[in-house]
Amino acid sequence: MLKLSRKVGESVVIANSIYCTVEAYSEDEVCLIFHAHRSLPINRYEVERRIQMAKNSNMIKEENSPTNETVVDRLTRTPNRTDS
């Protein structure tokens, strides 16, 4: 683990391709800006955890019925509703 101190406007570079800049901070919140290629997924921890849990729970279903829909598609789609 690496712990760094940064001031507003200062950045950290990860693997020569991801730039993380401190935009602002308050007592209990830090606002970060990430600059990276669109092909690199950047998620909050709780979102990434939810994606991984969905992948694990759907692994058997995906093996039995292949689909082009990704886990992220499934998590973000709006459920179909039938109007009466």
C-alpha cells in the first residue's frame, strides 16, 4: 500500500496512463478527477464490489445460456414494465 499527500490541483499518475487529480476537499469528502482511456474501467469501490458479486452469482447462468449482455448492462438497465 502507498499513502500519498496531495494538495488541490496536484495529481498522481498510475501506470503512465491514469491521472488522478485532487479537485477539492472538505472535512469529510475528497473530490477526485480521473483522466484515463475509456477502455479502462474506473469505479467506486462499492460499484466494483456490486459488479463482482453479480458476476459471481450469474456465472452459472452465463455458462448455461450465453448472451452478449455484460454484467454492467444488466446492472444499469431499466426493468421492462408492462402497462395495464
